[in-house]
Amino acid sequence: MDPKLPFALLALLGGAALPVQIGINGSLRQVIGSAMQAATISFSVGALAGLAASLLMREGAPSPERLSQTAGWMWIGGFFGVFYVWTTIVAGPKLGALLAVSLVIAGQVLMSVALDHFGALGFPQSSISPLKLFGVGCVIVGVVVIGYAKAA
């Protein structure tokens, strides 16, 4: 068995959770009337879930010594999370799950190509190749087809 298979399945499950999260957060927005408040509630529940999981896994808090070794940019991941959740709360109900998630995936693929090419943010460097560009093009064509099918 390929040692990466469990991680690939984990990523697949994480991806499957995405449209569920978009639907739940969009419904929450409809009830409370604010996309940002819905994002805040979502992240608050997520923070509590993360804390509970850390306690169950007996991981404890990071030491002040380790925290002092972090760079300032490492603390802004939550900003991107809130931005992402907010954008899906606003766009998801207007676009539908399939188109919204397809566009999210296209954005992820485009940024991932750049991050890998430059080896940025701790990712291993992996240069852009014609085959990778073909794959990115397939994703973009897929989004266009999905958008066209939605409009038809």
C-alpha cells in the first residue's frame, strides 16, 4: 500500500466536508442576517472543537519557548480562514454548491501551483511543468463547463 494513501483519503474527506460547511454556514447567515457574524460563529465553534480535540489527544499547550520561535506571518492563517469562510457564505447561496466549490478548487489549484513552484510557506519546491499546466487548464475548463451548465 502506498504510504501516502491514508493522507490522500484524509484530504478527500476534508474536501467532502467543504460543501457541507458552505451549506451550513449559508443557512446560518440566512437566519442571523450577517455573513461575517456567521463566519465568526463558525470559527468560534471550530476553535472550541480544536481545543476539545487537543485535550482529547493530550497535546497540551505549546510552550512559550516554541511560540517565541514563530515568525509573525505564521499567526495570520486564521485571517485567511475567516476570509475563505466569509466568501463561501456570501457566494455559495448565489452560485450553488457545485459552482462555488469548483471555483474554490480552481483558486486553490492556481495558488498551489505558485506556492509549489517557489517553495513558499514551507512547501517543498516543485517547478511548474507543461503537464502541471495542462492539469490546471483542465481544472479551469471544468469550472467554465460547470458555470455554463448552471447558466443553461
